[in-house]
Amino acid sequence: MADTPTPELPVFQPQEKVCGNCKLWSAHSVDHRGWVGPCRIYPGRGLFPPSAPICDKFAPRGGVTVPQAEPSARARAARSVAPVVRRKSDPNEIVDLGDLNMTREELMEIFREAAGETEAPPLAGKWEGGTLRLIPGKTDLQAKDLPIDSLFHKVVMVRDRLRTLEQKLNAHPKLSDAEKVEMQSYITRVYGSLTSFNILFREKDDQFVGQKSEE
């Protein structure tokens, strides 16, 4: 029986008000609903399809920020009760944003992504348009082809989640330095296990770095 091919990521018209047109939503995996992914602002929602309706944090992909009129004194007074983000030199400082729990660097990364200032790491040129073929050990089973750029996208997401985990561990207020070092060592080993995928990255600075040998 042939494996079900991975569906194409849906493309929406620019005027459609759906999460798939928002910079804060990213594709993660495929389930019975098709492609699903998380929201960077509301991770508690879990994974949901890009056709979901937008919220008040919608940031259109490729959109231009329109300058807003100066709010009235009454509006400024009402807005003053919102959480305030203070500038700190430590990127691992926890920022108080009500129900959200993230470091300042994670928050700034969301702002940079929403503003279109960040891009996904480039795939090495020789793999562009390539296909990964998975051949079963049993000859009566059909091989499965996977676009290399889809695999690369998943690898990059794993890398980014590991980096976020590192930041959260380093900023955790209840972990001792010894515990942070121990957990960091496990993450470093995971990086080492993923170095096989470094051939997919065009730039060396984007690659996984495992435990370096001591001289």
C-alpha cells in the first residue's frame, strides 16, 4: 500500500484574514487536518491549521506598518496599565507580559520576525529542488519521496526549539548553576547527534555544533 504523500502547504490570497498569512504562525507538521503549526504569541493554543481566523495580534507577511495617529490623553491613560517592557542588557531576563513567559531575546525575536527582519537560514545550493528517497527493506513496499527543503524546514525548527530551550534553562530562576550545566550538556549531545544535517546548511554559522574535543 502506497504511503500518503505530504500535502502542499496551502497558499492564501493576501487579503484573506487567516493565520496562514500571519508572520507569527509557522508550519510544524501534518495531521488529519493537513498542515498545522504553532503561534509565537499564543503557544498555549498548540498546533492548529493555517486556515484558522486571525486574532488581534495579526502581523501580515510582507506587510508594511502604517503609522498610527497620536492617541488622546484618555487613551494614553488607559494604556498605561499594560505591562511595561524595560530595556535590559541581559537577553535572558524574563519579561513580564502577563500570561506569556519568555526572555527578552525571545520577545525581540518575535518583533524582528514580525517586522520581516529575520529570514530562515538558506539551504545549501546543491540541495535546492532535491528529493530524499526512503526505500523500505521489503521489496513489495513502495519508496517514499520527501522534498529536501521540507526536511530542511523541520531540521531548522528543531534547531530553533533547542535554542529556545537553552535560553529558558539559562534564565530559569529555580535551577542551580550545577543543574543548568548538567542540562546544557544533554542539549549539547543532542546538537552533536544532529550534526549529520549540517550538510544541508549553506552557511557554517547556522549549523549544529556538538561537544568539541579537548586538546
